[in-house]
Amino acid sequence: MLSRGAAGWRALRWAGGRPRARGLRASPRAWIAMPSWVIDRYGSNEVLRFTRDMVFPIIHFPNEVIIRVHAASLNPIDLSMRSGYGATALNMKRDPLKLKTEETEFPLTLGRDVSGVVMECGLSVSYFKPGDEVWAAIPPWKQGTLSEFVVASGNEVSFKPKCLSHIEAAALPYVGLTAWSALNQVGGLNKSNCSGKRVLILGASGGVGTFAVQLVKAWGAHVTAVCSHDASTLVKKLGADDVIDYKSGNLEEQLKTLPLFDFILDNVGGSTEKWALDLLKKWSGATYVTLVTPFLINMDKLGVADGMLQTGVTVGSKTLKHLLKGVHYRWAFFMPSGPSLDEIAELVDSGKIQPVIDEVFSFSEVPKAFLKLEGGHARGKTVINVISRQ
């Protein structure tokens, strides 16, 4: 496998500068069951089931690694997926050629974030070895991380920041990569062009919001954050220059009193899209990026073909409409990426980004953690301590 550029060279220092070929080991462990939290149908919290008999993950492709999970965390998408959100699209991704004899995704293990230790490496993996401490955000169409072990592509994995414990590290990958996708890969912001730009973050106290505030501040932007009053102290501590309490009055009118923005990240959606783009500087390259899109909902309601068609029509018409008004309109999605996590790890180790954890639960308390997330208004992440000896 080719190295990952700068990230690859960074990783290869663990190998003394030379790639290592790791073989597949058909060890007896490959047949051992493991403890996991699974669902056998979609629904509310009662569908969660603990089992000690989940099939142990197996390396199917030479670029995969098996990770022993030390800590995981929950995201809103896990709550939504528990209820069946995105099932049509995700099942197509899991089995695009319809090779499975049973047309079911169950039992399904949820969970995206993982911090843990590499246990096994595929043939092509040259930048990790068993025993390496790593972190990752597993794509939602793969088996989740609320289990003792999980398999991931080596390109989705990165070395864990040295300054963080596994519990702290598990709070960052999914929200970090989601924010990175929106701000950098879709929005075009980076450390070279962000200095002095005015950035507005709607929904700044959640997992993605708290990460985004820190990231654009590290890149030199002026940050205006929107959250509730009880989260304002936290958001200011993370680097926000201005904090607006959306409960203290008409939010649109409050924001109109401020200078126009170069970039808006919308974690809220809904009615905000109707007026938020009017807060951007016209004909200056200003961009609005939303993480609240109807993509998966369309596919769930209309099927794969019609859902994709409807989605394309919607985003195309909105993009053209706002382009004619002098601003850019974009959708963003989570994208798994080991190289991006390498860059995030460097920011964490340099002290520019820190995890924001709302509460930590033991592995036996996963249903309780889901209820906590379901209650909303979390200040940061809900983390699961999978093994107690961390």
C-alpha cells in the first residue's frame, strides 16, 4: 500500500523508516465470540440488547486492522440509526451486490468512535502494528464500536494523540472529521486562508460545534458562536469571540446587528436556512455549509433511485438560487479519513484542540447513555468506557 503522504512518513517512524508487511493470522481468536451491544430491530431504547455471543470481527481485506476497543462514544447519528434512519442507503452500501443470503442487517452493532489498540493487521498494512494505540471513526455502514473489538480500514485509522487518554480520545474522531469535512474539504477553509475571516457557527455547544469553534479559532478566524446561555461560558473558553444566546430574543435580528460573515456552519438546520444566508457577504466567495440534509431521509422515503434524484434536484436548485444572489451554498457529510485524523492529532497534541466530554458511562450502561443523548442539550460528547482498566 502506498504511504499517506506526510501522514504516511509520520506513521512510518514507528517502523524505523521501512514498511512492514503484516500477514493474516488464522488464529483461534478469529472464531471467538465477543461482548457487544446490538439491536435486532429498529425502535426506541428497548431494542438495545447486550450479548456475549457477537461474532468476532475478521479481516476480509489486506488493508484492514482489528482494534480492541478501549473507549467509544455516542453521536446523534447513533440515536437516529437505532430508530432506522438511513437504513435504505446504509444497507445498500453494506451489500451493494445483494450477495447475502439473508436480507437483514441484524444483529446490528451501533457506534462510530473508537480509541483503542491494534490487535491484528492485514497484509497491506505497513504503518500500524499490533500494540499501537489508535483512534478512528468507523463509517456508519460498517459494524459499530459498541463492542470489544472492531475492524476498520487502515486508511480510516490514525495514531491516537499522545496527550489524551482513550476516554478523552474517543470523544473526538466522528465530530472532528464531520467538522473537518464541512470546514476544510467542502468549505475550503484552512490555516493559510482563515486568518481574519468572520465565521458564524450555529449550534456551537454540541459535539461538532465545540470542535468547529476550536478548529477555526486555531486557524485564526473571528468566531461568532450561537448556543444557549448555560453553554456560553464553555464556548467562550473554547475560543469564541462573540457568543449569542438563541433563547434571549429573535436570533435572526440579533445576528443582523453584527457585521456580515465570510462563512457559516449550520449544525441546526430547519428554519435557520431561510434567513442565515442573508448574513453572508455578497459576491466575496462567502459560503454557507449545512450538516442537516435530507439525503438519507429521501432514500428511506423514496427508495435509492428516486431518493438520489430528489436529493440531486434539491441541492442543485438551492445552489443555483443562492449563487445568483452572490453566495455559495453547500452540503457536508462525515467522511472517514485517517490522514485527516493525523492532522487533527497534531492540533490536539499542540494544545489547540481539546475534547469536550459531557458524561462518561461504563459499558454496562450503554442504554443509559443513549437515554442521556436522547434528552438533548449535551455539552460535548457522551463517552463509553468499554474496558475499566484505562
